Amino acid sequence: MTVDQAGPDMATSQEGEPDALDSLGRWTLRPGVSVTVLPHGVHLRGWITSVTLEGGAGLPVLWGRLAEALAGDGGAELAQAAVAGSPLRAALVTVIGQLHDHDLLVERPAGEKGDAAGENGDAAGQWFGAVADRPAEAAAALIRNRVQVLAARPVGPLARAAARALDRAGIRAATAEAADLPDGQVLLVAAGPGESPLAAEQDAEERAVVVGLRPGVGFVTPVGNARQARADADGLADRLRRREALGGAEHPGLPALLASSAAQRLVCAVAGLRDPSAEAGDARLIPGLPAALVAEREPLRGEYRTWVGPVLVDADRVRPRADVRTLAEALARIPVLTDRLAGVLDEPDPGALPQLPAALVRSSVGGEVLVSGSARADLARLEAICRAAELLLGKGESGLEGEGGPVVGAGAVHARGRALRRAGAVQQRDTRSGDTTGPFGGAAPVPWSPEPGRHPQALHWWSVLVRRLGVDADVAVSRLDTVGGGTVFHAEVQVQVQGPTATGGVLGTAVEASADDAVAFAALSAVVEVQAAADAPHARHLVTPSGAVASLARPEATAPWEDAGWTTAWLAESAAREPELQEALAALTGWSPQPWEPPADAHADVRALWSALRQCGFSVLCARPGHRTHPTLTEGSR
């Protein structure tokens, strides 16, 4: 930031009104701020922020005067020397404003000058001065609370390390035995005056954290009440069990790393500071969702990971999460669901699979190979996640491989589009078989051929299928009209002559709002089918694309050169037709998809997956009209 460029209009107040220099006496430079004087400026580095101020050769001198004022009288003498409206005062106020903007100043404790230390020890006081908005209040809150360290083995290395870390923060922690805690877990509970830490499970105001250590790996739960912390610990321990190291000596630094991190999280929560996970600046962490620290032995490291546990107790965890609304949001949540240590699904990966003409990704579902394809790899990854979740949620249900089982989507609109398309395809099949008892007007054939004037995407994918891949195929398009006037188009790509890459029969189908869209997605699905047969012949599950994803992938704006032949522009067009298509499909099938949740006797893994999807903003709906998993289908607690 160049001070000369700021100008007096940015920095000075109206004549006679107090400005930042007049109120400088309330502030002091935070402890730990490092200052490097430059030839024509100064560079300041704080806890998590920094700023470089540049100007003329006099700026270092100006900073020297300001630093003396911050450490001494608070700028009273400097304010008198810098006349209101002068360039000197404008420059001073600009520099002070930058210090505030970058959180490099902290309020002085009442009656003190230049010392932001708290009452609970020099080290903790300096730390509060460096990170807290009001260090004295943070230190006082810490003093008012008592912390108890509970463990099955209070004399174990993890419990002793946690007590030492709390002691260094200025807290006298009492260690006690808790026989009901699993071996290798330590519960830290903080309680205010007159409250018992042991009663924390009944008091939502209590703050607790669990630190756990298993062979070669450990964790620190998010802060919550004791019930939530213990539930998170059980969930983390269960998911990390598959990552335990086999043999070898335990790293001596792992207990200290975990215990000190747990103490820091609890101290920050009690003192009203930001959680340490927020200080990491990790863009992979999802705002609004808790983060767990997971540490590994080889190499020794700790990393915060977004945690979507199976049990929700605290009010902020039970609160319904906002649905995913964009493709970027959905893609940001896939790493949470597929985290190698704390996730619930396998990560879709292109690996050695071809990415042209269609993009393919591969993952594992219950020990079986799943391959997903689409026009782009990001869309293929999303389709793979949704289908893998459906297969795992629907374990044991009839019709799993067909239209039965729950439907998963990235948000309600995406899930509803996938469910209605599946139901519409079933409706078309029933219509062709002669069942015309539903609320529709029947199916009418629609001639379609690859001729000029057709949508570029339909022509492109048809050309890829029949020319580039050499498949002798034909396409049948039909129109399904509802009583209310809505129109739905169904396309089916069929192989005419059996060849080396195809075995005859139906290669791809689609249900969309226009004939060209239906042909485009059916041809794209056929391309995916042919590629998968050649490059992933052992895949047990194949996922083909549909237009439901357009509602997520629609860009806010397209570039001037992106015409209808570009995938982004095509998806934007399809997304615009999506609301009418969903209404027409609902009228066609006589059904509106309802929320799905696991039955009471569902496996714990199924409930954990369902909970993780909901917390990440995904929606789970029942699959088709008349499909029921259990008597009650409600949103339930999130």
C-alpha cells in the first residue's frame, strides 16, 4: 500500500472532528508484531496479517514517531504537532487506518500504557494481546473457568501432556479418572463459576474437547458440549481405525502435538477467540462446518479437516444446513465426503482412464468398481459421488440396480431433477408396454436426424458416437405430453449392428425438455458406455450423465465467444428449461419426490453417510412413485 496514493481525502476527517490520531491513545501495537524498515517504507507482520507501507524517504521517520507514540504517551504530543488538514496528519491517519485494517493494533488495558498482558501470566497475556480483540476480557474469562482432564488412565502420557499444556496457558487443570472413556481418549471439560465440569453433558453452555490417540494416528474433536465431543470422538476413532499403523514405535512427539492442540482449542473457546482451525486459512475447510484435527505419525504432522460426524447433539450442529446451489459448492464438498482419513466415500479419480471424447472417472463402492462419465471431469466426479452414495444408502433394498433405492443430489433441485428423470424413464417404458393409466396423454414419435439447424451439442455428440467411435447407431425420440400441457422428450440410442465395441441393444437414454437436449444426453451417455466398455471392462457400476446437473453447472455469465456449441452455454440453456421440465415430469408421473431417511434398523454406516450428505448440503429423496423404505419419510433432524 502506497501512503502517497492514499491522499488526504481517504485519511482525514472534517475540520474540528476527532480522527484516528486523536484516538490513538486507546491503542497499542500488538505484542509480537515484527517491523522491518525499508528505504522508502516499512513492513509489518502480525499474527496472521501483514502490510507493506511505501512512500517517500520520510516514511521510515514518520513510522518511528508513530511507533514511539504507540509505545509511550499514545500520540498526544504527535497530534499537537500534526496540524489538522496538513499532509503530515493525513499521512499519519492513513498509516493508522492501515494498522487497524490489518488488525495490528489492540486496545490498551484500562490504566496501562503499552502493555497488553493479561492477568494469568506473562506468556498467556502476551498471546492474548497478539490474537484477542480484548485481551483483558479474554484472560478474565479464562480465569473464571475451571478445567477437568478426564481419562481412563489419568497418569497416561496423553492426559499428562494435556494437563501440562493447560497449565502453560495459565489454567490449573484437575485430572480425574473416567472409567467409561475408551482407552486412548482424554476429555477436557471447562466449566464456569459454580458449575461442575462433570455435569457438562447436561449443560449446553459447557465447552469440551476430546483428544484421542491410536497406533500411528490421533485426533482432536471440534469444541462442543461433552456429549457432542464424545460422540465426535467415537465417530473419528471408528473412521481412523482403518488408518492405524501396523507395528513400529510410537512417535514421542505425537501425544504432545495432540494434547497441546486440544488445550489450545478449549482455551480459545472459553476465552471467546476464533478456533485455531479458522487461523489456518485453509480454503479446503467448509465455512459453517466443524473441523477436526487429525495427526499422523509418519511423517509427524497435524491437519484440520472438515468433519461431518454421524451424531449431532449441539444446537449449532443440529441446525439445518443450506442446500448446495452451485457446482463450485458441490465440488468443494466432495473432498469432505471422500477424505482419506475422515470421509465416508471413495474419491473419484480419472487415473489412466481417457478424458476425450468424454471424461471418465473411477471409484470404489463396497469393493466394486464404479465408472462415471460426462462431458467434463468435474461433472463426472459429481455424478460418481451421487451414484456411489445411492448404492450405499440403498443396500439391501429391492430394485437397487434399476429405478429403486434413494436418489442423491447436490441440493434439492439437482436431486429432484435426477429423481424425476428416473421416474420419467420408467413412465416411458410403461407407456411403450401399453400401460396408459397414468395422468399423461401418451407418447408420440418425433423424427430426428443430424441435419443443419439442430442444436450443436446434439450434432457434436452424435458425430462423436457414429463417426469418431464408429458405432452403427440409430436414435428414437418420442414426446410425452401431460394433461396440463407440459412436454417431455425421451431419446433412446440403439445399436443397429453388433460390432467389436458394442453388443447391440440400447446404449443410452435421456429424458429432457427438448428433443435436441434428449438426443445430446442420450448420445453422450452412449459415448460413455462405449468408452467404459473399452477402457474399464471390469466396472460393476456405470454412471451416465443427465441434464439434471445443468441447474448447478450454469455459469453466472458466459464469455462473448461461447455460443451454443460450448458446454457452458449449453448447460445454461438447459438450466433455464429445468423448472418447466421438472413440473412436466411431476405431472407426467403424478409424483413429487419426498425426502428420504434411513429406517430405524439401518446399519450405522448408512446413517453416517446420510448424515454426512445432509451436513454437506446434499439432498436424499425417495426414488420413484410408490417407493417406500419405511412408514415415515420426513426431513428429520439434520
